[in-house]
Amino acid sequence: MTRIVVAAAIIDEMSAKLLLAQRNYPPEVAGLWELPGGKVEDGETWQAALEREIAEELGMTIEAGQQFGAAVGLSVELELVALRARPVGGAPRALDHAALRWVDAAGLRAMADAGELVPADTTWLEDLLELLA
């Protein structure tokens, strides 16, 4: 059975910026930037899992929305899906990442062009740029 990993496109609508987190591990993606998230536990909805993971990893509260873009196969056991999310409480802190960064559409495009995003998340680049427009 495939296990789902959820990723959050946390967008501050006032500034039209997206929150990215810098990976600490595993070595092949350490230092790269990603949409934060984590694994869905048995009995959880994707939205509940994402809200829990963001609280654990970033110390903030979000409201998880609907999936956007196509799912990405990470391995035979793992599938990555992205959900739109909006911040609703607390300032994000890098509790499980090296750093955090808010980026606008131009900054996101520049990071993608420079190869600074985890490969799986680049699948959603055009979708993310549309969300930030």
C-alpha cells in the first residue's frame, strides 16, 4: 500500500509570498529548499496530517486546503501530494529545518532556475507561480 506524504504551499496572501523550508537531511537533498510537510498517519485526512506536521515542524497553525498539481511518486511506497494552505496563527520557526524563507514568484523562479529546490517540488513550479500571481 502506498503511503502519502503531504507538502504545504503556505501562502501569505497579503504579501503574495510562499514559505519554503531548507532541508537538513537526507544528504542527497540537504541544503535544498522544499514545501514543508510530512507523512499522513493511519486514520488522518491529508489536511489534518498537514496541519499536524506544520505545527510540529514550524510551530505555527495553518488551515490546509485542497490538493493542487499532480501527485509525485517518491518511491514504490511513498507518494507526495501538495495542498494549498494559509497561515492562521503563530510565526513560523525552523524547528526541524536549517532555515525558513518567504519568497515571491520571482524569488521562487530564481531558486528553481538555480537548482535550489528539492527535485520533487519542482514538479509544481508552474502551479505555485500561478498561486502566487
